[in-house]
Amino acid sequence: MIKNKNINTEKLNIVTFGCRLNTFESEVIKNNNSVQTNTLVFNTCAVTSEAERQARQAVRKYKKEQPKSRIIVTGCSAQINPRSWFDMPEVSGVVGNKDKLKKDIFKENSSTFLVDDIMKVQENTSHMLHAFNNRSRVFLEIQNGCNHRCSFCIIPFARGNSRSIEPFEIINSINLLVKEGFKEIVLTGVDIGDYGRDLKDKITLSRLITYILNEVPDLSRLRLSSIDPREIDKDLFDLIINEQRLMPYIHLSAQSGDDNILRKMRRRHRRKDMINLCRGLKKNRPEVVFGADLIAGFPYEDEEMFKNTLDLIEDCGLTFLHVFPYSIREGTDAARYPQVERGERKKRARILRLFGNFAKEKLFNSFVGKRVKVLVEDNNTGYTENFIPVKFNSNLKTGTLHDFKIISSDQFKLDGILDKIE
């Protein structure tokens, strides 16, 4: 799925697929490379076969429209399947994840095939950004790679083992971004809950968050990207319920609501862990909102197992759902399991999305008549602290915080009127 497409005349042209980490890295790539005439970089995703299919389709379409263009493919799909990309007649070069963030790596005279063993990478390097698409919030990488081996996931083989960025480098980056006017920082990575365990002076994610909030008092909002439920320990739990600058939106890497499936997936949490976590957070900080990643039609999943995942939406109060029909990834253990029929996978995914939309619409309706604080983005839109989109008619500066009264809603957004300017 394309998350960001940015083609301009000031920086290297790049099309981004996939996660927030890829979005961050695309900005680093643009900052690290001068404009290359007729060059377009595709920063790919490999989470699902559909993501790879969409990227290949986009490459062919662009080459057909711009036959003289030079297309370079990078990202997770390029790391895992480099030769399949290089063999495409539309593609001029392939660069793996290890090298894509190097200075001027996409120059026309640079290597056309550069993919090394990602598992040999032992360090992670911070990257300072002096701009980020003119947005009000910015994703900041604190960690890369993953040490866990879920049976369905190919990403560790695209990203390597877990590698953390030193806390002082993260603080320096945030201070710079705050000085440039950004009000919200989103900490991102492949497995942010694993942050700091590989560093010489070991540190936990909760300690890093405390460090950030103490050392950068002018930061208005700090937000977390997707996190494994098992990695929200007592210290992080306490931070979420007590630190008002840590935003009350938690996106959980849940994947399933059935214990048998979670075992087959080799996940470290169980259904009751998810429910207890969500109910505990909601009890202590009522405004908290939950999102979740869910896989429909995982191998072995029968109707009862699927119903347990469906019920998890209500049991945990989940609203913002990222639902994927299970995608076979060659090289993973789950690819060898007995498979649920493809059509059934898609049907279950549609049902999960439908229930998620109902839950989201119910949540949005509950905000009508309330006052919320909104961080303004482009096109008269912004986001509340709990990551709900708000649409308004006031012409306000991007990156400013304002109070709004919510006058109506639908399943896509809240509609607000300006209440008070700060």
C-alpha cells in the first residue's frame, strides 16, 4: 500500500510503500541525495505479497508513462528479493536496506546492484532531518530490526536483528526538530518495545520516554508507533496513564484474539494479556484510544478462532484497525502450515474491517459536543491527542495547536469549529 508519494523539483523523487519507518527513511534518502534528472526511487514494503504486487505494478506504470526514466528499487522487498527486481526490464538498479541511507547512493554513476547481508549489520545510525514534508508531526527512528521470529513474518530477514540508536542522539534529533517548529514526535522502528537492550548501557523504552520528556520540555506531544502488547511493562504502563504529553493512542501489534493461533504465530502475549492491558489503561486514563494490527485467516484458523479475534474488538475497545488477510511469505514457518482458503481469508478480513468501522464510528459519535485539542496539518485538517482526524473550515497555520468544539462526525472524521486559540 502506498503511504506517501512525493515527486518534486527540489529533492530526489521517491515513492514510498509500507510503514512509518519507511516514511522516515524516505525523508532521509531525500535529504542525503541531490536531485537526479529522470530518476525515481521506489522504497518498497514486504509485509504482504499484495504490497509487493502493488509496488511492481507501480514501477511498470511509471516506466510506461516515463520511458526514459531511471528507476531504482530499494526497501524491504528489494532486500529480500533483489534479483527478481533487478530482472525487471523497467528497473535500472536495486539497493538494499543496509545501503539505502548512505550519502548520494542514488547518483547515476553509483552501483546499480548493491544488496548485502542485512544480518551482519550490528549498529544503527541516527539521521538528522532538517525538514519533513512540511508536516506538523515527524516520525523519528529509534530502533531498527527485530530479534523475534514470529512464524508469519519475513521482516527480520529484510531489516536484520534489533539495533537501537543511542539516547543522546535521539534527544539531539528531537531538540532540533522542536526548534524547527514540530509539535509532535512519533517514535518509530520495527520493534520499538525492544529498544535499548542491545546498547552497551542498556536502557528500556520507558526510560527513554522519561528522558525525552525531561530533556525536551518544549515538546508538546510524544507518540508511539505500533508496539507489542507484551512490551508494555509496568513502567511504560505508568507513563501512559500519568504523562499527559505522551499521547493517549496506543496501536498494538495484536495479530489475533485466539490463544491457539497466537501460539502458532509464536507471539509472546495471549488474549487475556491484551484484554487486561486495554481495560487497565482505559480505567486509569479514560481518554486512551486503541488501534491494532490483525491478521485474518491465519493457517489453522477455524470459525471459532476467528470469532475470538472478532470479539477482541469489543473486549479491548479497539477502533483503528490495520487488517490484513494472511499472506504467505516464502521462507517463513507459517508458509508450510495448512492454509485457509484464500477467498475465506479475504472474507474474514472484510468482516474484521466492517466491525472496526462500526467501533470507530461509535467512538467518533461520542465526541460530538466535546472540546478537543487539535494539531493542525494541511488542508484544514488535524488530529486530536488520541489520533482522531478533525476537519474544520478555519484557515489555520500548519503545526499550531488549537481547541475545537466537535459539532458532528461520521466514520471517517470529526467536524469541528474553532473554540479557542492558544
